[in-house]
Amino acid sequence: MIIVTFPFDSFRASPLYSAFDESTSVQWDSPGIAMESFSDRLMDSIDRKECPIAVGLDPRLDLMPSGIVRSHFTHDGVTHRTVSAAIREFNLRLLDAVAPLVPTVKVQVAFYEAFGPAGMEVFAETLREARQRGLIVIADVKRGDIELTAQAYASAYLGHSLPGMALSPGFEADAITVNPYLGGDGVLPFVIAAKSHGKGLFILAKTSNPSSADVQNLPIDGHPLYERIAGLIQQWGQGTEGRRGYQAVGAVVGATYPAEAVRLRELMPQTYFLVPGYGAQGARAADVQVCFDANGYGAIVNSSRAILYAYRQDAYRDFGEERFADAARAAVLAMKEELAVVLRPSR
């Protein structure tokens, strides 16, 4: 392994930047005031809310309360803007209900992109409103591209201001999801931005979808590809550790594959896991327990449909459409208790 110690602010302009590959570990030498690590901010927020839950804001018109949808369609019909206005109301009411309970929300961009510029305005507003409520906000954008494009993506989501301009980025979040398929030079710009601004990454390792094995389980020198990715994630995160020991570069590890999660926790002891697949995809508290360390840290568990649309489930049907946000709050409290049961012995 090559160890590079380099002034952080100068690294991007250095020839070493273009020479970076998967065998390189970067030890940052950052001048000035130390930026609080994303992992520390996340863990502190988890401590305050006493639960490791992320609520996924994945708005779907076919599952949203019909009253909200109709109220925005009555006068102006069905347009990108009226759909987006309905999503906005839905999101803001949910945020008011769950923000006091959870440390994190994950906002999936696809559900907003579908409605064009109006949808992306609501995406940006949702990120801002969630952060204003004190939540750690993960933009689920799964970005990954060649070096210059990755830099632009990193500026859009992880910066405090755009390079060379007195403008804030349009979609500032606390962390984003990243696709590692392009390798080190496609990931490093995100690592640089995260380190520079106290932000975080969650890099796809073993995802929760059924066909993830088509690619992620391909054998490489006798080991599945996701194990090789885990090694890279650990390397890419070196030098981003916070005072509590975890790196700012995390991993996406699906709750639907608990056996694989056991191995990934062994390979990435300093990596925070973003764990999708809980609830509607079938995983339960016992499945996600293996993602945590012995002290009950190391993972944030995401649930989207099971919370957002809880009012449609038998257990919460008495809330009705009008009180969908109260049903979501009740579902969060139930999930919190389910997780506490399996984590309590270790905390």
C-alpha cells in the first residue's frame, strides 16, 4: 500500500491526484480549523434521538393520501407543478412528525426527478427543510463518474459554496450515496469534498435488491466482488476518522443479506453502514443486528414505505388518511422499540 501525506487544499491540483488508484491510501494534512467529522455528527445525533433510524422520503402519488393529491389537482389539473406541490405538502407534514424522533432522513432523488424542474425544486426544498429541523440529511443520488464530473457532483451535494462563486450549491446535503463502479478516480473527488466540508459518503457495497448478486457476488480471486469493494471503501476512508473512531466514508449494506453483512462488518470495522431493506422489503430487527458493532453503533437503518404509508397498514388504519403523519410517527416509535430489543444487550 502507498501512503501519501499531502496538504489537503493542494491535493486536487497535484499530479498525485491523477496517479491515485485503488492501492493508494491518503493521509490528509488539513490546515486551519478542524472540521467536525460526519461520523461524529451522525453518532451524536443518534445518541440524542436514542435510535439509529433513517426515514426514507420516497413520495409516491399512488400511495399518498388521496385528499392531498386531489386538493392540488382541483384547480390546475395534473401537471408537474401540481404533483410537486402535493409532494411538498406530504413531505413537510411528515418532517414535522418524525423530526423529533429520528436522527436522519434519506431523500431519494428519483421520486423528484420524474417531475422535472418542479420536482427538483421540491427535492432541494426537502433537503433544506430537513436540515433546518436539525436532521442529518442523506441525498440518495448514487453518483459516480469520471474525475471532473465527479468533482461537479461533489460540489453540487457536499459543498457549502460552489467553487469560485459566492453561491451555495443547489442540493446541499450532509451525505450522499456513491456508486464505486468507476474506481478510485471516480470516488476520490467525493472523499475530498466530504473531508473538506465535514460531510459523508455511503458507497454501494452489498445492496438489498434481489438481483444484486448478479454483479456484487461475482468471484474475484476466490472472493465475492462485494468483499473487494469493502476493502476499497476502508482504504478510501482512511484519514477521515472522527473522534469516535468511525470514518466519514460509509457503506450501503442491505438488511436483506444478513450473512453477507456479518462478513462486511468484519472487513470494515470503522465504516458506518447505511442499511436499506427494513420493513417493506422484508428485513426485521434481527436481520440488521449484525450490522452493528458490540456497542450498538456502526449502522443507520432506513425504512421508507413502512413509515411513510403506515396509515395504509392494518396496524395503523385507525389513523386514517387525514392523520397519515401521526401514523408515520407511530410506525417510527414501533421501529424504535423493535431495534432497541435487539440492540439493548450491547448498549
